[in-house]
Amino acid sequence: MHKNELLAFIMQHKWQILGALGGLLFCILVFVINFWRTLFLFAVVAALSFIGALLDEGGIERVQEFFSRLFRKK
């Protein structure tokens, strides 16, 4: 398989490959650091990734807007 064919294969199946790698990483972490620590780690990474996406979208103002809408009084 040539380099271009391999790259085309990876691009065509990128979500399957990422899903498999994510599952493998999750299983390794469960066996190494236990289930609850792994879930905590994934929750922290997901939360910080979400905040990073908000910062990319509109800076600190977007983060402030999100949290003010989340915790507003009705």
C-alpha cells in the first residue's frame, strides 16, 4: 500500500479509526487506573474541551455568555 492509498484510507474511515483508538484508550485506562478515575478523567477532559471550543468560538465573552445563560434565574 502506498502512502497516498494509506492516507486516503485513513481519511475515508477517520471516525471509525478515532472511535477504535478512543475505545482502546478507555479500556487501557480502566485497567490501569480503575473505572471511576477513568470516568472522572474523561469528564474533566470533555468539560475543558467544551470550554476550549467556546473560547475558539467567541473568546472569554462567549464563555461568560454561556455560563450566564446556564445559571440565570427564571
